Amino acid sequence: MAEPTGFARTWRRGWRDWRDWRSWRARLLRTWRASLQFRTVTITVVLSGIAIVMVGVYVSVSVGNDLFQSRLSQVELDSNRATSAAQGILDSSDAADRVQVQSLLASARSAISAASSSRLVAVFRVPGQDPSTAAPQDFSTFGDSTEVISPELRTAVQGAPGTQFWQSVALATDDGGQVAGIVVGSQITVPVAGRYELYIGYNLGEAETTLQFVQRTLGIAGLLLIILIGAVTWIVVRFVVTPIRVAAETSQRLASGDLGVRLPVKGDDVITTLARSFNGMADSLQSQIKELADLSEVQQRFVSDVSHELRTPLTTIRLAGDMLYDQRSAFPPATSRTAELLHTQVERFELLLADLLEISKYDAGSVELEAEPTNLVHLAADAVEGLRSLAESKGTRLNLVAPGGHLDAEVDPRRIRRIMHNLIGNAIEHGEGKPVIVSVDSNETAVALSVRDYGLGMSQVDVNHVFDRFWRADPSRKRTIGGTGLGLSISLEDATVHRGWLQVWSSPGKGSCFRLTLPRTARGEILSSPSPLPPEDAGSDGTLPRLTLGEVGRAGIKGAQHGEGATHD
């Protein structure tokens, strides 16, 4: 494999750094959301840093202005003194020719440099005067900084004799750099030669160096102050946050079931008061939970014991009732009807005892699954056949639809069969004689069974209570299939113990749809249900798909034999 080029290595390194930066940013965001201490310290440091920067800028600007104003005042005094000294020399002279005037101006220039302590001096003859052979030439010691004497400054000086003007400029240094400076301009009168513009330049390098030193000192002090504030805030917040973190961890352990955990109590501050209150609350909760657990255990044992103890007398009653029921034809009509009622109620009593025993097992947490690979289409077909006579007595058509897919799942067949029986039986009872569609479908992770009826339906309030024990949507409605009122509750427990879902959709006048979704493996997870809820025909009036009953039956037989999609009528 060829060695990557320098550009490729640089690009890969940059991409890796970019990814690392993105992960670093994500970690920072997670830390921000998870750590109260980090958020508090960060906010304190940021706000303190903003305040320190604002104060530093204000101090820096104030010091800079004070230094400039102080230096400007000194410059104006020096310039005025130098101008006065030069003008005194010029006024006291009786020079008459060019040489004498030139010598006199040189003496004035020396006096200006001595009085102003500046070597930057420029003298220009004011334009517009009569020519004079005695007038000396303009001269300047500004060197490369001559252009700093702006036309605006010269115009101001030329137009106002006896007035002093100044201007901030950037003066060139010997090393090619620039330094802040001030140029002060005024007029002087030279004997014989006339009026001249006098400009004196002052270097502000020392003031600028002082300002930079102050700014550097402020920056270092501000940085150290921010670090100190961050460290102090971290320590202070740690003292406050640590007890809160301990309280949060303790509450999590308490919520997870560790009822014996408590907060340490030290001192007499607010945190200690919180710890005492928390521990008192935990003691109260532990006591109440223990009482409720004991009460629940007593209730479960009572239901289980009663159910077991009732089996013996119920068996005797059942034998006697069966004997009377078998001989009811020899009894008078009233006695015969009584024997039939006795037989029916004894059967319902047996079902109720069985359901109570099952509920007590779930309440006690002693349910164990006997899972095995099972084809839900076959279970659904058996359930449909078992309830067909009841459906025919109600004028209801039962239809089994299996679109196809992998329909086997690791389930407890007895419990799943019980769920199907309850769901289909309820659909027949509340279907108002309209068709009931039982559908089985699957995907990669789950198998779903849906039972759709087109009866009266339920309101949202009824849907919220449909799995409650002994609950009935219409208390005045008579049960026709001998239900105990525990069927849907047990079905929900059966689905839950399979790590599955049992859900319901219902709408008044549009019927109901119960959907059971089970993982395909005993330890599997359900990612999505292969059957939609609400059903696709949620707005339908119960019309079946356009398929003749004969075609439905044949497709069901063939599909079930090959493990494919099946439809059975």
C-alpha cells in the first residue's frame, strides 16, 4: 500500500482533530447538563471575567487619557516656552542681511531645541509674503516624518498668528517603526524675512510604554483574579454541592428499593436540617411500604388460601349440581330451571376461582413461563374454531388473516391461548353481530395479533379503564360468555410477563381493536409492532376486504401448511 502524501496526512490529521473537537464539544455539553458544580463555576467565572474586562478597559482608557492629557499640557507649556524664547532672540537682533538672518535663525532654533527638549523642529516661511533675498530657506529635522505636518494644521497656523495649534500624529522611529507623537504649530516673526511657521514634534513613546505596562499589568492581574475567583468558587460550591450530590445519590438508591439508606447528619446548618428531614421522610416511607407490603402479602395469602379451600366444597357442589343437571328433565319446570342456573353459576364460580388464583400468582411474583417455539397462526386458528359456535349464536363472522412472514415466537402457549380467547370472546360479545377480524403478522423482532370488531366501541375514558379488574364499560350490560371481569387484567399480566405489549384502540360507533405484540425470542426486545394501531380501517364500517369466503378459506389452509401468510374463515 502506498505511503500517503504530505497533503493526505495533513488532511487526515485535520479531520481527526475536527472529530476530536466535536467529541470534546459533546463531552463538554454533557458535563454542562450533568454537573451543577461545573455550571455554577463556569457562570461565575464568565460573569466575573466580563466584569473584570469591562473594568480593565475602563481603567486602561482612563489611564491612557490621563497620560495623554498630562503629556499634552506639558507639551503645550514647553512649546510655548520655546516659541517665546526663540521670538525673544529674534526680536533682540538687528540682523540686516541674509547671512546675519541665517545665523540668527540658527540661534533661535538652538534655543527652541533647548527649551522644548525636542530635536524635531521645522520652520517654513508663511506663503503669500513679498519675496525677500534676506529670507532664509525652510528647514526641518523631522526627516521621514515631515509628512505628519498635515495641510490642515499648516492652514490653521497660517491663518491665526499668535495662536498655538496641536495635532496627534504617528512619528517614524530610527528602526522603521512608528510611535505616537504630537506636533505643535505656531508662528514666529524673523527680522527682515517676515513671518515663519514653527512646528515642534514631541515623542510620546514613554507615555505609550507606560500605558502598555499598565495594560499588561491589568491583563495579568485580571487573569490571575479570574483564576482565583474560579478556584474559590469551585471550593465554595464543592462544599455546597457535595451534600446535594450525596442526597441525590441517596434518593436514587431509595427509589431503586434500598429503603435502609440514609443521609449522614453532621452539624446544625441548613444541609443538616435537610438531611434530618430526608431521613425522617425515608423512615416514614420505609414504614408505610413495609405495612403495605405486609398487607399485600396477607391479602395475597388470603385470596390464595380461600381459593384453595373453596375447591373442596366447590367440587362437592359441582358433583351434586351435575347430578341434578343431568336429571333436570325429570323435574318440574321450576326445579329444572333451578338446576340449570345452579350448573351455570357453579361453572362461573370455578372460572372465578381459577382467575383469582392466577391473579394471586401475579401479585406474588411467582409466575414462571414455559416458553417454547410456537406458531401464533395455529394458536389463533384453534381459538377461532373454539369460539365459532358462540360467534354463530351471535350472528358474527370470525375471520383469520395472516399476511405472512416469520410467525413463530418463543412463548408460553397456554397463556397466549388464554389471551386470544379473552380478546376474541370480548370482540364477539361487544361486536353487535358484525364481523370480527383476527389478524397475525410479524417483522424481524416481533409477532403481533390484532382482534378487530366493529361494534359499539368505547370512549377514551372507558379505554383508560379497560384493563382494570372487575371493570365493565356498561355495568347494566349482561355477560353472555360467563366472564369473571378478570380476563383482560390477566391478559395484560400475561403479555407483560412475555415482555410484550397489549394495547387497545376504540372509538364510539367504530368498534375496537386490541393488539398483542410479542418479541420473537424470550429475551428479545420489540422495536416496533408489525400491526398498525389505530387499524388501517379505523374509519371503516366493518366491510370486509374484497375476497370471497371460499377464497379466504383456501388461502388459509394453504398458507398455514407452508408457514406463510394465512387467511382463515
